[in-house]
Amino acid sequence: APGVFQLACLLVELDTADEVSRVLCADALYQMGRAEEAHRLLSLTLSRNPHRAPVLARLALLQLKKGFVHDGNQLLQRVIRTGDTSCLLPIMDIFKDEDRKLMQTHCHFQALAILK
């Protein structure tokens, strides 16, 4: 993760508008246990393009991880409204095991609540 972070930072310096490099940088920060910095970077990325499902999904996980269930739900609803839920499966590979379980459990219980 540290090498990926350094590479992503260099790519961001070369092109400050490159969203993919920002997301890669945020993923590396997350993997290194620097969730707050990843959250700030993703929030900045989202402010430039508020309808990016992969960014919204990552932010949703970070909000759930902090215990902000309502904010996490709102972000997940925005992912669904974009119509691009295909981003969720690849992102799950990035999440740490405990966070993957948190997201899966949360989504499962929300789906059950909707069905009821």
C-alpha cells in the first residue's frame, strides 16, 4: 500500500483533475489505516463529480465504519440512484475483511427492511 500511495500521489501531482488517481490514493490510504485522510480525499473527489458511484460507495463504507449509519445509508442510496451498482463488487475486494462483512451485513439488513 505505501508504494501504491506514493505512485498515486505522483499521478495526482501530474494531473490534479485525474479522478482515478485520487481514488487509487484514497484506497492506499485506507489500506494503510489512514481512513480519515482517505475520507477527506474522497470527499474532495466527490465535490468535483457528485454522481460517481465508486466514490460514493467508498465513502459509505467509511461512514459506516465510523458508526454513522444514517450518512452511510444516504450514500448507499445515492449509489443506487446512479444506477451503477456494478462498482460494489470490485470495491468489496479492496475492503478489509471486517469492513467487507460490515458492508454486507448492513446492506443485507437494509434490503430486508425494504422488503418488509
